[in-house]
Amino acid sequence: MLDFFVSPAYAQAAAQPQPSLVMQFAPLMILVVVFYFLLIRPQMKRTKEHRQMLDKVAKGDEVVASGGLAGRVTGIGEAYLTVEIADGVNVKIQKQAVTSVLPKGTLKSL
């Protein structure tokens, strides 16, 4: 009885052509490109700028470390800086911990 309502053309599933391999991976490739331009490239740019800033640090520069420590550079080593945070109080910090170089005279206004 039901055969009367369902035609044989609908009852048989037509073979669908499979999309090409490129079309299957197109969304993944687009996602990789988006991640590169939105995440990877800006991070590489920030890292390069930070490295250039650290190369330019010299004695007498006023710096801020990642922990909020602010002081004047009194010595420069291979991986560490000696920073004077108060009169006669010197601490050694890693160069990578320096987040910014302040304009001259900023420490006196703090």
C-alpha cells in the first residue's frame, strides 16, 4: 500500500559525487591563514620589538621590570641588568624581565 505513495525514484538514493580533497581541506587551510595573521604574526612582531628594546638598554636608562620594579640601570651583563631601585640599593634582574624603558626623569616624578 505504501508503494503507491512513494515513487521508485525517491526510494533509491542517488549517488552523490564526493567533493574534491582540496574542497574538504579548504576550511582548515583558511583557519590556518587566519590564525597566522591574527595570532602568530603579531606575537612575532612584539617579540622582535622587545628584543630590539633590550638591545638598546644602556647605563642610566630608567626601566620597569615585569614585577613592577622601577629603577635606573647601573650595570649591564650578558643576561642580567643591575638596577638601582633606591639610593645604594642595587638588584639584579633578568634582561627579559624588562617590560619598558621610561623617559629620563620619570623616576623622580613617581
